Amino acid sequence: MPRWEQGSEERLTAAALQLFREQGFENTSVVEIARRARVTNRTFFRYFCDKREVLFAHADDLRAALVEGVGRASGVADPVRMVVGVLAQHDWEGLAPRRALRERQAVIAANPELLERDLIKQHAMALEFADVLARRGVDGDLAGVAARVGVQVFLTAYLRWLDAEEGSEDLVAICDELLSALRATVLAG
């Protein structure tokens, strides 16, 4: 196995997703991931502290970019739409191809420990969004509700987008559709 090779992190991620799909997250070891990616175990640990981190790599950077987006976005008068818009307009396929995002989501959904970690990260992001909204003049309670509802609307749209065929549904359009349905439901109540 080579000591270091260009693209090791990408190969490790792809190898881990393949192995998680083939034999399950719990039954996959770091040694197997490194072997499949044709790198040493040491190279694996250069990029990831454990196999869970393969699924959550760069999550803090992503959260920081999204929080910054909420801080810069226009439309603070409609904070739910603003939060959903920032999330929907992010270049998700710039992180990985949709197929890989779909595989990642399936692994997380199938493992309670990973799902819990993902939900904690979503909650932390919503709290940061609420803080930014409050600093931008949105009432504290409304900021919290807008952040949490916005994140949930987006996540519902994101899961639908992941399941759709490539190019068949636009994430922004799905978010707009869900926001419209939510508004109609709230107004009808």
C-alpha cells in the first residue's frame, strides 16, 4: 500500500460508504476501509479520527458557512423563508455527488447512534441560526421557532430531493412547495 497518494480522503470516503452499504456500519472496521481505499491505517487516521467521522467530516465548516449565510441573507422580515432559502441554495452536490449524499443519509438513518449525532448537529445549527436571527432584530422566540421550522422544512425537502432521480426535482422548488403548504396549513388553522 502506498504511504500517501493524491485523493486519499475521497477514496477513503467512497470505500467507507461502499463497505457500510455492503456489510453495515457496525460490521465495518477502519482496517477494512483503509484496505479498500488502498491506503494505510495511518493515512485513514490522518483524515478521520474514527469511522463515524467519515460521515460527518467537514460538518463544522459546513455549519459555519450556513450560519454565515443566514447572517448575510436578505429577507429577515420572513425569517423562516430566509433560513430555508440559505439552506436550499447551498451547493449540496458540491460536497459530494447526490448518490454519495443518498448513501450517507441511508447509513445514518439505519444506525441509531449516527442518527442521534446527526440530530444533535441539526439542533446545534438551528440554535446558531436562531442566535443570528435574534442579533439581526428578530424577536427571540420567533427567531428560535423560525430557525427550527426552517431547518425541518429544509430537511424534509432535502430527503425528497435525495430520493428523486438526478435532475428531476430542484431543491429550491421543493422547499418553496413545502413552505407554501405549511403557510396554507397555518393560515387555515
